[in-house]
Amino acid sequence: MNITEEELKSLKDSFSACSPLFTALGDEIRQKLLLDIIDTGEEGANVMTLTSMSHLSRPAISHHLKILKDTGFVKTIKTGTQVFYRIDINRNLENINALIQSIQKILKKIKNEGTEND
């Protein structure tokens, strides 16, 4: 198989960019938090609202929200003394799309090489 160094580097870079995203999304609590935030609509949700929708403590919810914020799945908007969390996934979608494209490019190349050898 003739995968170039450039293709391998691109794939490795894409995996590296997406690794924290997969870690963040791999947790069922964070998945639920994202769904709860989406369910609250455009205004978003604060920690108290999200805590009331869960069996977890406020510090636990805050911990998971920090991970989602650090990985770019949510952004914060401060209104008065309250902080609201809103979905913000555009950057992550770009990184995931780049990973998918890198994988598809290599798979297409492998497939083409396999048909040439038949």
C-alpha cells in the first residue's frame, strides 16, 4: 500500500485534534448534558437547571460542563450573575469532518489499489 507520509501525517493530526472530542463524548453524563442543553433551546441552561434535570450534584455537573466547554461543545454566556451554557459545535464538526475525509481518502486509495491488483 502506498500511503504517503503527508497522508499519514494528515490522518494523525486529525486523530489528535479529535481525541479530546471523543473522550468528552464518550461519557454518558456529558452526552445527557448536551442533550439537556439542546432541549433548553436558544437561551441555554445554567448549572442549577442542569442539576435539577440530573441525579448528580452541582459540583459534578460543573465538572462535566467544564470538560464540554474546554473541548468546545458548549460556550458560556453571562447574564447578570448567572452563567448559561449553549451548544457550540461548529469547530468540532470541522475537526470531525477533516478526520472523516482523511480516512475516506485513504480507504479510497486502498480500494483503488486492490482493484488494480485483480
